[in-house]
Amino acid sequence: MTRPAQGRNNQRRKTQSRRSGAAEMWRSPGPLPDLEPVAVSQDVSALIKSLGEPPMNDGKEAGYYFGTVIERAAAIAAALALSADLLVDPSD
């Protein structure tokens, strides 16, 4: 007789724990932080170059491709900053 009662209690605990851990998806978000100007680096792949060649076959070629991807990502980020009028003036 105690088994069915235990099963019901376990089910109640499971449903209660699901409800209590639910996230508030439709709450009002906090205010956004102030936007800061974006400065474009002269050498965007300097960090990856400082690590040396990747330890793999044709590491020099792989490093070239990594650098190309990083430069493309930096160009897209600069274009987005320019479109939002957040790009720092290069003369500054």
C-alpha cells in the first residue's frame, strides 16, 4: 500500500521542482549600457601571430588562413561600427 503513495509523492516533487526552476522569459530587461566608440586595430591578427605557427602539417598555410578569417571578421565589425556611427575617427 505504501508504494502507490510514494509514486504520487515523487510525481508531485518532480512537477514542483520543474515549476520552481522556470526562468522568467517575458520579464522586462534592464537598461542597455552606453555605447562606446570602436577603434580598428592596425594589425588585427597580431595575437594569433604572436602564438606562432599552428602545430600541424602545413602550419604556415593554416596560420595564413586563420589570419585571413580574423581580418575578414574585423572588416565586418568595422563596417557594422561605421553603420552605427560608432567608429573612432582615424585622425584621433
